[in-house]
Amino acid sequence: MEIPRVRPPRGWFPIPEYLKRSGEKFPDRMAVRIKRRKKWFGYTYGELVEKAARLAAFIRDQGLGKGDKISVLGENRPEWILSYFAIQWAGATVVPLDAKLKPPEYFHILNDAEVSLIFVSGHKLPDIQEIRDRVPSLKKVIVMDDVNGELTLEKVLDSYKEPAPLANIGLEDLAVILYTSGTTGTSKGVMLTHKNISSNVDGIYQIIDINERDKSFSYLPLHHVFEATAGMIFPLSVGVQITLARSLKPTEMIEDLRETKPTLMTTVPLLLEKFLLRIRGELKKSPVKKGVVGVMKGLHKGLRPLLGRNRARKIFKSILSKLGFEELRYMVSGGAALPPWVSRGLEELGFPILQGYGLSETAPVLTVNPPCCPRNTSAGLPLPYVEIKIMDPDPEGVGEIAARGPNVMPGYYKNPQATKEVFTDDGWFLTGDVGYLDEDGFLYITGRKKSVIVTAGGKNIFPEEVESVLLQSPFIEEVLVVRGANPITGAEEVQAIVYPNFEEVEAYFKEKGIENPTEKDIEALIGEEISKYSAQLADYKKPKRFRLRDEEFPKTTTRKIKRYLFEEKSIPLIKEKKK
């Protein structure tokens, strides 16, 4: 079946054209804001357009425009969005940078993309100063904050009072280069054109009824394509008011959410997993007060989203009100597959969740669950203009997911070999993910092609499926299922690395009168949990051994565990799971 539409298409436009139209239609409506020193700071749509056009005049005065690369680096803030649209207004290409990278990684990206100018927040300025002299293409550094001796955004805007006209931009022109990694030798610059992004925006527009009466709350990093497209460009294209989280501190987020009362949020699966487990745990203790305080307690550490409800509808509304979510209409999850047990749990709690699927290379959305009839155990139906195909399916219909459509990138920047490897001769983009389509065309993702574990008997095991099952344990905070070698036979087998939920573990042993559990005590508990929850798996999928971690796994900015750091490596001192 085709995904149901709620309104007709608007057409495709260069990215700054969306902002220009919203500025003309909603000049006095707040476009983006953030709380600073207990006061709201931001830009109306009219102000954002006017300032972006003035900043674009400065960019053009530097001799920069079509074909030139300009970076934005910093935390989420209105000035980040202003800089992004100013670059687009001038017709140049944006190279967004991950604020969690290190100077050597910035050095590689800036050199590879030949970036000419960078907008940077004050706290990231030292990183750029460290490498600036070694990036020959970098001519100007504009600081978003008031820093003595530096050329600041405010000084530039004070000097340029006349707005520049919107550049003559074609849909095939390069809008963005997104680097998938900052590590020298492995990073790939995903090239996205204005057509790639605008076709995706128009597809979202047709299936999700968001308009100028809506309010969104944004906390995912803007440099990432999911938040940039679904959390910034699309909302701004329809007049939504965007509130940026000033920080990830629980008390500050609660204050911001209560004042915002968002109707729209974007999030990622790992955060929803953590949230669901915590809300379930808190509901066992105290229905309301501890349900709110307890959920928020772990937010800063795990970047947990905030929503849930008690079994009783009245108490559910009370919790929503306390968290500022009484008006929430859509929570869109992307970035990775949402485990079925999480989607079911959220739906049982009345959570307005919509799971989607996509990649940086597809601008990013490929599929999403329709609001009218979601099947959130799936990744949804293809977005308008998108085609999905399963390559070389096995007897169960499982194979590599391929996509085709106007949102698919033209290739990787200056890397024709990598580009060739991900496209078939007839133009299908190979995602590297594995899944299947049901009889109605809903997509189900089973794992990553590179992560699959093949048993001696030829069985395929997708680690993500096993991880999803084990994460139902309240004592397991994070888990990574990997291939490992049996220490006696050397045969390949399923093993697990577990980061326990030490808060729950401590409470468990305290109830049993054990104040200081030993490592062996914790291992025994985790072993019992693995046995308990993996009972629902086929024997060949069950982890045969495990070991514990005492710290969280390293993650990407969208909170996906960096699996590649642990693949193809032996696991020392692996523990036999308790039987």
C-alpha cells in the first residue's frame, strides 16, 4: 500500500526558499528561540530571513558563493540556524561539524572539503585556533559569541545592514556535505543537493499534518541530517516555533518543556529504550512524584527523552502536564531501528510515537509510519517519491534494503570508489541494512549486513535482535552482542558485552540486605537476566558468554553505539553465562 497523504505536495525548492516563504507569511511569529539567563532569546521569521540575508551579503563580499564550502560548528543555538541559512542564501555549500569531534578530526574534514570560512561558537573556538594555520583554504573564522579580538557574528551584522538577494540556486546544486566520520582515512563526505533535501521535506509535508500552530522542542544535534531535515528545515518550512534545549540538565529541560508545551519532537531509539525502562521502574515505586523525578534524574547522563504515563489515564495526564507534554501530537523516532518491545511499550503507555527509517545518504527519511495507522514494530511505509527494494531475499524474504528516489545522494565527495560500492548498475542505493517487506509494504529492519553473525551451521544471527531482547531487563543499561571465539574449540559463537544499570543493581541487592555486592554477585545477577530474557530466543541466538563494562559504550551523536570499535576483536576474560 502507498503511504496515506494528508495534503497535496507543495513542490521542491532550494532550501533558503522555504525560509523566505515562511518569512513572508509569518514575519512576526517566533521561528527559533532558546533560554539564556532566564530570558528567551531568538528570532522571528522576519528577523531570521533579514539577518540571514545580511550575513549572506558578508559571505559574498568574501568572494564566496556557489561551489564554495563553509562550515558551522557549535552547540544547538539560534545563531547556528542563522549561519546555516545565511550560507544557503549566499548559494554556498554547508559543511556541518560535529561539536563532539576533536581538533585532528576537524583538521581532516576542513582540509578534505577545502572549507573557506567557518562560523564557530566561543567554546569551540580553541579547537579551531589549534588547527587554523594548517588549513590553507580557511580564510575567515566568525565567532558566534562576543570574544575579544575576534571577528564576531554581531560585528558582521552591525557592518552589513543591506540584505543580499537570494542567490540563483538550482535544485541540482550541492547544498550540504555531511561527514560520516572524522577519522582520517575512513571519513566519507555525503553530498546532498537541494533536490535531495527538498524532496524529502515535501514528502514529510504530505504525510504529517504540522503547521504554523505547532511548536517543536529540539535537543538532537543540528549538524546531524535527521535533526537538520526533520527538526529544522521541515518545521521552519511550515511556520513552526522551534525551541532549542538550552542544555541536557533535567531541571532546565523540564522548565523549557513546561513553557514550550511542544506538539512535535524528534528523537532516537536508544533514548526511548532508556526512558521506557526507567518509567516502568519508577511506576513500580510511586505513581506520580517518583515517576517524574526519577525519570528526570538520569536524563543528563543518558540524554533521555521525557514522556510516559501511569496505568490510569488520569495519572498519565498528570505526568504529561508536569513534563510539559500535554499537547504532544508527534514524537518521531529515527536514526536506527526502534526495537519492537519498545514500540509496543510506548504504545501501551499512550505515547504518540512514529518510527521512521533513513540514512545520511538519503537526506535522510526513507520510510515512516503513517500517523493514521502506525505499525511501530515496523519502520513504516516508503515516503512519497521513495522506492524500497529487498535485494537477493532469502526464503523468508530477508535481504539487503535498497532505495531509489530523488532524496538519494549523488555520491561521496571526492570518493568515486566508495560511491561505486553503494550503487547498483541500475541506480539502487545499497543501505547496508537488512530487512524485509510485509504484504502491505511496511518495512522491517532486522540488522546491519556487516554485523551479522554466521554460525557453523549456517544460521544468520542479527545482533540487534538479541540486544533488543536483553535490553528488556531492568538491570541491563546497554548491551552489545558480538561474534566471539569459544575459548576451547575456537568456534564462532554469540557473546555479549554488558553495561549494567548500576542504580537498579544497587537497589536490588539493597533489598536483599547486601550493601556492597561483589563483582561476582553482579555477574551472577546479569547471568540470570541473560538466561531469563534469552529464553524467548532460538538456542543458536542465545549469548554463550558475556563480560561486564563499568562505563557506557562510546556512541555517535545520535546515541548509536559505535559497534565497529568492538567488532572483529577478541573479548578477553569473557564470562560464562550462568545456566
